Amino acid sequence: MSEAGAAAVTLARAAPEARRRHALGRLAGRNRLAIVGALALLLAVSAALLAPWLPLADPDAVDTPNRLRPPLTAGHTLGTDEFGRDLLARLVWGARVSLTAGALSAAAAMLIGVALGVLGGFYTGWIETVVMRLTDILMAFPYVLLAIAIVAGLGPGLRNAMVAIAIVGFPFYTRLVRGVVLSLREREFVEAARALGASDAVILGRHVLPHLLSPVIVAFSLDVGAKILATAGLSFLGLGTQPPTADWGSMLATGRQFVILSPHVVLLPGLAIFVIVLALNLVGDALRDLLDPRVG
Amino acid sequence: MRRYLARRLLLLVPVLAGVSVIIFMVLHLAPGDPAEIMLGSQATREDLARLRADLGLNEPLHVQYLHWIGHVARGDLGRSLWMKRAVLGEVLTRFRATLLLTATALVLSTTIGVALGVAAATRPNSLLDRLSAVASLFGASMPSFWLGIVLMVVFALRLGWLPASGMYAPHGGGDLGDLLSHLVLPAVTLAAASVTIVARLTRSAMLDTLGQDYVRTARAKGVSDRAVVLRHGLGNALVPIVTVVGVQAGYLLGGAVLTETVFAWPGVGTLMVQGILARDFPLVQGCVLVVALSFVLVNLGVDLLYAWLDPRIRYE
């Protein structure tokens, strides 16, 4: 082989190698970001869990002479709000509310959505029709609008806001799961199990559900962030958490009136939502790269 | 195309029926007597009886629904308990403001998003491509109401370049320039997240089409780069782009509630939130109905646009 030919072969071999290395490098780079995201999440979750034992001020203790102090004031690392309440303490206690609300409403949406998706995908006939028409109709509403309308009916409050967000959110899982179940139903191993006389419960439990795990985990990890944003949005409108309890959305809403004099009362809770949702999205993206072979 | 249109219009009927049932049920979700919830604990027995009779709350549920939907079909959305006016007129006036805001945001997010997406797809892994990837991650993570407040603090309160809230200046305003200057901040806030979504999707759709054989053939024929990207690339990537723009239209219609609240924009969103806090159910139902209806029509428009862009869809 001529020198040029050998060089061409080496180049041809090197190209996919380089591409693979490039892809791996990108994955590692993304994962580095995902690790930073996971650490931020871990910090927020442990702070929220350990809030009662942390050396924090009382989040509801009013101290009007010290109202709207800027960050780095003695005794108030992140300053105080319009009633002189310690902002760091309120942010940490608010994290408990915001993170729980996001995770619980996403979990409820996932459970309802997966159950209906499995039913709608596995059983043809009227069950499928009912499930799919219900999701179609719910998806015929703009997402936020329907959540607001449901809260309007149930009455403002955090629990009702979470119920509303779960109702609005489940069709997303139903669609996803039904698609996967529809394709699984036709696969040979399901037919084989049926031929061997396995009951529906066994087929669903042993052969269908395990295949749903990774798409649902990926969807859930990305959804928690969206649900935190949604609950914060409802609280911002005054339809979620009611005073004196604070979550990040309601802190933003009440701080708005003081934004000219003390921007920190608005900037800090907004930044908290942003960082946590960003962290969740980074972790979710990395999980998708890891679990979904079609991506990357 | 006519048969397709007829079929799509026919399919609207069950969707609209479902939407109306859900909106009607909203009033009856709350445990307890809707009349008591609306009028509060201080209402007299006569007031409660009058409201129940007005809204037909003593009838069975399906009769109430038929009564309500019959009125809705005739354009009667009831009277607002709080404003003591017909709901329809009030909602339509406010809806114009919402439509202006949403349409402006949609135009912004589509033009900027598609341009960014095309630029990123023609130069993958360039600085612009990476910046747009970071921006899309930020866009998906940032609460829009917070972004609105930050923009308001910077551009209205600190720099004084733009008005902070409302639709017109309270004194001496009212012309087009005044309206446009009030529109900038809310429209940018509302469009921000959508821009990044449209850009990312345009990028991936363009990368798909630019990798096709016909694009290589076009290049081999010596077609100019510009024509390859615009005619063969973008032209064939339009169906997924139209899909995402349609989804964004719905997202913007709903998301407008938050943006309107931040900027005190006199749209249907702020009206609805005021209605909820005042427990004015006819008003809330009217707002939801009008927005949901327009969302259904937007989706219909998107479907028709598909069929026009890709004739194969008509014959499925």
C-alpha cells in the first residue's frame, strides 16, 4: 500500500475514533455540569430537610425596626424582608414547601398518568377511548390556564394548587406511556407470555412495567422542575401558598412592592427557583443521555 | 383540502363539548354550596336564594349544564357578580389586550427562534450554537414572572427607558408609540422561554433535513448555500417548526396570565385572577372559555397549515 493510501486508511480509522472521543468528551462535560447540578440539589434538599435543626433565625419572627435590610447585614446574611424577617431562614423554610410541592405534584401526575397510559395502551375498546378522549380534552386547554381554573374551583391554597397541577400534568405521562405500551403489546415476548397462559397482571407486572421504567424516570426528573415552576407561578398569583407560610413564589409576589428600594427581596427567591430548576434540568438531561439510547 | 377541512371542523365538536363540560365542572368542584362560596359567610339567606335561582343551582347538574351551554351558545356568558356587568363584553375587551400581547410575543419568538435555529444548524458546535444551547437551558429553568420583574427593574425603574406597567400612560398617552413602548417589556418577557424552545427545535429539524440526500444533490448541482439552507433545508423542516410554534401559541396564551400580572397588563389573565380572588365564578368561566376556545382554534389553524405545507397529511 502506498504511503498516501496508508495515511488515508489511518485517517479513516481515526475519524470515527475521534468522533467517539468527541462524543464521550461531550458526555463527560455534560455530566460534569450534571454533577454540579446534583450537588446543588443535594444541598437544597438537605437544607430543606434539616431546616428545624439548622442554626437559622425564626422564619416568621417579625422585627419591623430591621425591615428590608440588605444582604450581609450583621445577623442577617441575606438581609431581611418587609417585616424584618430573616431572608435566609425564609428561603430555607420556603425550600421545604417549594420542593415538596414540586415533587409531590409531579409524583401524583406520574402515578395517575402511568396508570391510565398502561390501561389505555394495553386494553383496546372503550377503556382506550375514554382514556384517550380525556387526555385529548385536557390537552385542549393551555396548561397554566387549566391549572388556574381548577384552583378557582377548589379555592386558593397550596394543596389545591398541587392537585390542580397534578391533574393538568398527567396527560403528558399518559401519552408517553401509552405509546410505549402499544409497541410492547405487539412484541414477541408478550405474545409468548400470553401463549403460555400468563394473566394480564403477570404480563403487565413482569413484561411491560420494567420497560416503562427508564422513559418514566427521565420524564419525571425533567418534570419536577416544571412542576416547581408551576407551583411557584400559582403562589405568585396568590392562588398557592397562603400567608404567613412562604414558598419561593409567594415570597417573590410579596417582595414585588419593595423592588425599587430593596431588589434583593425579589432577586433572591427568584434566583433560588432558577438554580434549583436548572439543577433538575441538568440532572434530567444527563439521565436521559444515560438511559435513552436514541439520544447522544 | 375541502374534505380535510370539513373533517377537522367536525372533530372540533367533541373537543368543544369536552372543554365546555370541564369549564362547567370548575364551578362545581368545590365541596359545599357554590352560592355560599361566592357570596361569603356574611350573605343573607335571601341573597343566597336569589343567587341560587339566578344561576339555577337548585336544578340537577345535567340540567344546569344544558341551561348554561344554551346561554353560552347564544353569546350570554352571564353577569359578573363583582363588576355587575355582562361577562362577555368585559372578557372580549380584555381579550383584545391579551391577544395583542400574545401575538407580539409569538411573532418575536418565531422570528428570533427560527433565525437562531437556522444559524446554529448551519454552524453546529460554533460559539453561537453553544450559546443557544445554554440559553435554552436557562430559558427552561427561569420563572418568567421573575424575568419580568428583573427586566422591569433594569429597563423601567433603573434606566428609565421604558414604562414599567400598564398598556397606556395615565396622562397624555394613548397613541401607537405609547402602546408600543408599553408592549416591549411584557412581550419580551413572555417570548423569552419560547424563543429558546423554537430555536432548539428549528436547529434539530434543520440538522435532520440538511443531512438528507437531496440536500447533498442540490449542493452537488452547485445550488448556492443560501438557497440550499432556505429552500431545501428550512422549507422541508417547516412541519416540525409549525408544530412547535403552535404549541408555543398555547403556552403563551396560558403563560400570559403571569406576565400580565407582573406588568399590570389589562388582559384576560389579570381579569381572571381578580375574578378568582373575588370568587366571581361566571367571570372566571367566561375568561377560561374565551381563552380555551381561541387555543382550540389556534390548534385547528396549525393542523390546516400542516395540510397546506405537506399535502401527504390531507390524504391520510
